[in-house]
Amino acid sequence: MSVIRAFIAIEISPEIQDKLKQVSFQLKQQLEGVPVRLVPVENIHLTLKFLGNVSYANLEVFENILEAEVSDHQQFEISIGELGAFPSTRRPRVAWINVQAPPELFVIQRCIEQETACLGYAREKRSFKPHLTLGRVSRNANSEDVRKIGEVLDSFNVGFLGAMRVKYIHLFRSDLKPSGAVYSCLYTAKLKPSRREY
């Protein structure tokens, strides 16, 4: 059976991407020589659900789930800024930018999580924390590398990068190439315009 890697996510606006490029460039300079893989800015999304392997036969099912769960909700705004790390800056594995979002996003994400769980896709063990992944610490990093990365993240100040209106949620395909992951949009579900835009 033919399968693809897929995930459900929100695209970041070009204006926020430009700000992320500046942050990523500065962070790369400060982390030179330590094993951290920074995510190409064009690949940075607000992921709601990583699905992993999905059969072509199931794609229509995911499209129906997205349409049902997203089209009933209104557009909303998210604010982006401040640097953090999972599980912490003292033991960083993932460096990220925080996303502040209204309850609407959490409701949509929870519904998607429930519907995909019914299809047999594992629930995320950790509670949903909206974020944009900037980079990942290599598994080859030694304790000294991790300490240095933590110090850089602690001292690296990222303020408010901007806000954007979320109008769409997408189903993406991820193809792993020698040069890195390449994402392509398979399906787009549209949120309802907010009442003041009617």
C-alpha cells in the first residue's frame, strides 16, 4: 500500500517569516560549532497534528475531518514571540518560538486529535503547546554542547515578532530529500470569517 508522511498545520505569514529569518540567522551565528540543526524558515509551521505515515486511501478521510472540524470555527489571531526550549533551556532538545493563541485554536486541535485517534493514530502524550520549531539539538551533542546551547538560549532575547490572522488550516505532505524535508499542501480547510467581517 502506497503511503506518504503527512501532518496538519497552519502556515506562517510572509511578514512573520521575515522576522524568523532574522532570528534564525542570529541564532546560527551564536551556535556556530555546536550540533544544532536549524529548521529552514520556509519549513516552519504551527503544527497541530503530526500524522506520520498515511495511506493514499485515507487522504479523503483526513480531508473530511479537517473540513468538518475547521469550517465550523471562526478565524482568529495568534501572536508570535519569545524563545523557549523543550524540555527546558537547561536541557534543550528543541528550540522554539512561543505562539499565543485564543481558546479557538485549542478546541480545533483537540477535535483533530480526537478524530485522528479514532482512526488509530496515537494521541500526543504531552499537552498541546503552540510553538514554532526553530531547531533541534543533535543526538550527538555531548553535555558540554548542551550546556553551551542552553546558555545561548537563556541569553538570546526574542521579543514580540508580530501577529497574524489564521484563516486556513492545511494538510501537508512531507517528502524527505537528501537536502532536507520538502512540504507540499494537499488540502486546505477554511475558517469562517469573524462576525465583524460579514
